[in-house]
Amino acid sequence: MQYRKHEPWLYLAPALVMLLAVFGYPFVRLVILSLQRTQAGVPAFVGLTNYQLLFRDDVFLQAVRNNLKLLLTVPVTVGLALVLAVFLFERIMGWRLYRMTLFLPYLLPITAVGLVFSYIFQLSGVLNDLLEAIGAGVLAQDWLGSTTLALPTVMFVIIWKEVGFGVVLFLARLMSVEEELFDAARVDGANWWQLQRHVTIPQLATVIEFFTVISIITVLSWVFGYVFVMTGGGPGNATMVTELYVYLMGFRYNQMNMASAVSVLLLLVTGVFIFLELRLRERSDLGLTS
């Protein structure tokens, strides 16, 4: 049968046209808006002026700094998920219940999670009432109203919700590893730590890379819900993030050109990590086939 080189593209054409319409046009429109300034309803090309103005805006710079601080949740989330997955893999009593309990927060809507934790962490909320009840009232704080505690509190909630996804990923990979590999290490005299270092972690390497990159993308571009519901970016701008900045500039202050410029920057940064993830997947696939 003669191979027709262009035939696959004919089958793919409808889907490609649909993708270009859904994603291509909005992207081009976004870039164009970021290079314009609208005055009296008339758009005018201003080049990179909007981008220059962004880097003179203290609120935007604060949002970028907060996003970078939120990246600290990534190693904590990955490390905690790894430890929990290892313990669950060792079939501790009730491990199936623990697995479901840990994964449940990941299934909950961010809005619901944010509302519940807002009630828990507010000044007269559940946590402070509990501390007062057990005689530890000195530890009660304005968790979401303090400029120093608000962002760490949001970080705690992000870790609580996202860690379950990592646990399930790591546990699924560990359960696919041949048991003989662990038995052979034990026969060779490996203790618990050596077993994790030389067997468990190498077997989880590609999954750890995947979860790390996904967590970074999540922190950079999926934290709007947490911040909007729990703090609204406050107090002051203590929890302002780039996504919330885009929302405020575009829909509250009607500065759609500035919002578009931030969106383009956010898309580029996120795109770098998506590309990195694809390269890691490609490398792992080559490793499996070699």
C-alpha cells in the first residue's frame, strides 16, 4: 500500500482548525491588546509601553514577589506527598482509608475550600476558639488579617489541598514496581532509609519531576481562587498575586490593555514550564524505550 504522507494531516485538520479558533485567536487578540492603549474608546498602538509601566507598578511587583514566595509550597508539597506515599505503600493499618482521606481535599472545589478555611482562620474563627478553649489563647492570631501571616496561611491551604494529588501519583507508581526489587534490596541488607534512597526514589524519579512541574504551574497560574476567596489580595497587598492583579486591572479598573500585558507574561512563564514538562516526559519515554 502506497503511503500517503499528507493523509494524517487531512484527518487532523478539523481538530486543528477548532484548536486554532478556540486558542489561537484569543492568544493573538491578547497580544494585540497588550501592545495597545485605549483612550476615549479608540485603541492606539503603544509598543511595549504597557510592559514598561507594569514594572514600575509596586502592586504588580508585589504580586510577582508573592507568586515567587508561593513557590516555596512546591518542595514542601512534593516532599510531604512522597513521605505519605511511602508510608501508605508499606500498608500501615487503615492505609486505604488514609489514601482516600488524603485525596479527598484535591477533589473539593477551591471556592469551597477557601470559604471553609476563611471561617477557620478568621480572628473569631474556629482555630482561635479552639486555642482559647484548650488554654492556648496566647497562640491565637489574626491569621488572615495580618500582613505577615496572611500569605503563609494561604500557603498552608494550598499544600493541604494539593498534597493528595501527589500522594496518589506516587502511590500508583510504587504499586506498579515489582515487589522482587524491594525484596532483593532487603536480602542484600538494605535498611529502611537505604531502601528508600536506592530503590523507591529512583523508581519515582519521573513522577516526582512531573508532579514538581505541575505544582509549579499550579502555583503560578491556579491560585486565584484561594486568594480571591480567602483574602481578596489583602490585607493591603500582602497576598496579591498576578492572577488577581489581572482580574482587578481588567474587570474592576477597566485597564484591559494592562491586564493583557500581565496575561501575556504569565502565559510565557507558564509556557516555559509546560515545555520543560514535555521535555522531561520525552526524556523519560526515551529512557523506557532504550
